[in-house]
Amino acid sequence: MINDSDLVGAAILIEEFKFHSEFDISDIVVRLIEDAGKMDIARKLCEGSMELKKQFIDILVSLKNVKGAVKAVKDFRLEPVDFP
């Protein structure tokens, strides 16, 4: 498990070296947003694949950050009808 103090650095390394399959990205994204306040790092971590982009948006919705989710849908150029 990644400690909170190492979370940002770990996210950067995961993205840089494409280690996504080795970690629970959803957990890391939630912790980055809630605990560290690093939405930008969480977003960058998810930019590599469509599945991760959708997970990012679902996480934002589950955290009741609808404004952030709508912005992510637009920024990722996804179809709004795919996210009711």
C-alpha cells in the first residue's frame, strides 16, 4: 500500500512508467482527490486510457463533485449521454 506522504510521487511514477495494471488506480485517485487535494495529479493519472477516464468521472460523481465530473467529460471530449 502506498502511504499518503508518497501518494503524489507514486502517481507520477505510475503514469510515467505505465504501471497502471500493478496498482488499484481507483483507490489512488480517490485518495489523491480527498486526502491530498490533488485533482490535477489524479486526472493526469487517468488520461492514458478510456477506461481510466470513465473511472475518474465515476469517482468524481461518487464524491458528489458533479461540476468536476462535467468538466472532465468536456475536457476528455467524451459523450455526455454516456454519463447519466
